[in-house]
Amino acid sequence: MRTPDRVTALVIQNSEAYYSDGRTSAWSALETYWRDASPPNRDALRDAVFTEKGIREEFLEHLPTEVVELIDPDTIWLAWTQIKQPGVVDALLDLHLDYRTNVDLYPRVQTYFREHEPPTLILWGREDQYYTPAAALAYQRDLPKAQIRIMGGGHWALESHGPEVIGLTREFLSSTATHSMGWRMG
């Protein structure tokens, strides 16, 4: 936002800019922790998200079987292996708590979108457990020219739909580079 002339394009994948549209109860649970980081709320988040079961649900919850089958089980195993290391869960809980400071910046981010309208591609997993596709569509209030692609998959759409995400991103960036800078990506 400090140097908008250096931004040639944005690619956003299942990440909101704090519009209220499309939030789910899973996202609301995180907000509860931000508003009250008491030990019981911290423990509740730890028990819901940062367990082996919670990590599996993070990747697979609400996904149809044909999408679940696209996610490499080693990805979930690797995530859990890293998260269960000493101190990592507490660091992640601290990171989630600090996210509330991002929220204070979102009005400035939305103003940046409106004033500078960077070319934007928004990729969204239809089954995201935190935000429904309505959250992706909300960007159009500030970025009316944004390209939005809703695909199968959940919050981690790159894990289940990697080739599609990569293809759409390459196509978008190639088109953006050709139009905005007079050159093509190879």
C-alpha cells in the first residue's frame, strides 16, 4: 500500500479482506479468541484446531469424497508432524491472536483496492470451512474488475486443485503482464 505503483497484480486464494460476507461459524470461533484470549478460549482453540484430528479436518472438512481423494495424505501428515513439535502450537495460537491487528488495517486495504484497482485474480474453494464463495464475491465492491474463479476444494484449494490454480494464475499473470507492461511471461 506504501508503493502502489510497484504492484502489478494480485492473486488472492481463499483469503478475505474482512468483508462480513460469507463468514462461517468456524471463522467466528477464531474471532471469539481474538476478542477474549482467556485461557479457556485459548485452550478451546488449541483443542479444536491444533490436534491431529483438527489438522485433518482443516484440510478435509466438508469436502466431497472426490475432492478428498485429490489431497495427498502426506501433506496432512507433514502439517501435523511440524505442528506437534514443541512450542509450535503456542506460536500458532499467538499468531492467530495477532491476526486481530490485521483487522484494523482492512479498511485501509479496501481503500487501496478502490483507489488503485490493481488487476486481481481471486481463486476460491467452494467448500472453504471459513468463508463461503460470498466472501470472494465481496471483493467486487472494491475491485469491480476482479476475476473470480470458484472451484472445487476447500480452504486449501491449492492442495486439491493445484494444477487448476497454477494454470489460472499463469494465464492471469501472463495476460496482466502483456497488457500492463508490454511483455509476455514465458
